[in-house]
Amino acid sequence: MTNEDVLAVFREAGALLEGHFILSSGRRSPVFLQKALVFSQPDLSEKLCKALASKLTAAFGKIDVVAGPAVGGIIPGYELARHLKARAIFAERVDGKLQFRRGFSIAEGERVLIAEDIVTTGLSFRETVEALDKLPGEVVGGACIIDRSNGKADVGCKLVSLAAVDFPDYAADDLPPELAAMEAVKPGSRGLA
Ligand SMILES: O=P(O)(O)OC[C@H]1O[C@H](OP(=O)(O)OP(=O)(O)O)[C@H](O)[C@@H]1O
Ligand SMILES: O=C(O)c1cc(=O)[nH]c(=O)[nH]1
Ligand SMILES: [Mg+2]
């Protein structure tokens, strides 16, 4: 799938939003990819993850475990695992820090792929790498549906994306006037109780 094909899926699902958004990192953007609207349609999730899974097999070979950070990484992690014939586990925030709970485990020697929905600064991805450092297994690489950093984010391992884009984002104290004039909304779950 091309970048345009992937963005067309987001458009079709009404998930390519314009406004003033507070991103997970605290940065601000006039564009937001509301992936939950895409993942609410199993056929669209399957289409995207099947295409990404074939790139992942070519890049990394056999994967045993796909690990994603909640909330956004859960559905693509599961759907990728289905196509890669791997297990899917997820990390969730406890007092703000990502942890693997719910009895999830990784055996010594297992090959682990980190799966994200969207990468912007790579912060959530690096936090997932840190959470996995406490468990056995080898992180062989990472995957995301859309890389908003267009390949520039440092995620701590090799990242394969289905699409890479260059949407603008700004520091909160350095907004262009058209963004400053709009009320900001924060769609993601970081920082929620
Ligand atoms: O590369 P980053 O700068 O970390 O941004 C990308 C992260 O932002 C979103 O998560 P968010 O924390 O908003 O919560 P969600 O997973 O519930 O959507 C998204 O799911 C990624 O995890
Ligand atoms: O950076 C983010 O938090 C982010 C950007 C985006 O477009 N979509 C999303 O779910 N999170
Ligand atoms: Mg997330």
C-alpha cells in the first residue's frame, strides 16, 4: 500500500481530523489521525495490518510475540500477531509508567516485535522498549501503521511503517496564530486517571 492508500483508509473512516490537537508528547498539531475510528472496522484493520505484516516478515523474519502499548497499540498489535502467527501482548500505564500485567510473559529466546498505531516523537515507543527491558526475549524491531515523523523519530530499534508522513507539530509555547486561535482538544489516553 502507498502512503496515499493508507491515508485514504483513514479518510474513508472519518479518521483524518483537522483542528487543534494536544498530542501524547504535549506537542500541538492541526492534524490528528483518530486511529480508533479505523480500528473500529475489522475489515479496515485487517487490510492495513495484513499489508504491514508482509513488510515485517521481509524485514525481521519469524516473530514470536507482538507487544504494543495501550491503548492505541492493542488492536494493531493483535491484528499483526494474527497475520504473523505470533502471540499478542500489551503494556498499560500504572501511575504513568508502562507495565506488562495480566499474566503476560515472554520466554527466553523469543523474538519480540513492538507494534504501535502511530509514531510521532517516538516517546511511547521508547517507553515500551524500556518496559520490555525487564522481561526475557529479544526485541528484533518495531512496526507502526503511520510514522508521523517520516522516519526521523529515534525509537531505539529498527522501525518499519506502513506509511510515513510529515504532518506539522509545534511546541505548546510556539503556536502559529491560526492554531492559537482554536481551542485545543486531547484525544489520547496519556495522563488520564
Ligand atoms: O510517538 P509519540 O510522541 O509517543 O506519539 C504517539 C503515541 O501517541 C498515541 O498514544 P496516546 O498516549 O495519545 O494514547 P492512546 O494510545 O490511548 O491513543 C499513539 O497511540 C502513540 O502511542
Ligand atoms: O502524537 C500523537 O499523540 C498522535 C497523533 C496522531 O495523529 N494520532 C494519534 O493517535 N496520536
Ligand atoms: Mg498510544
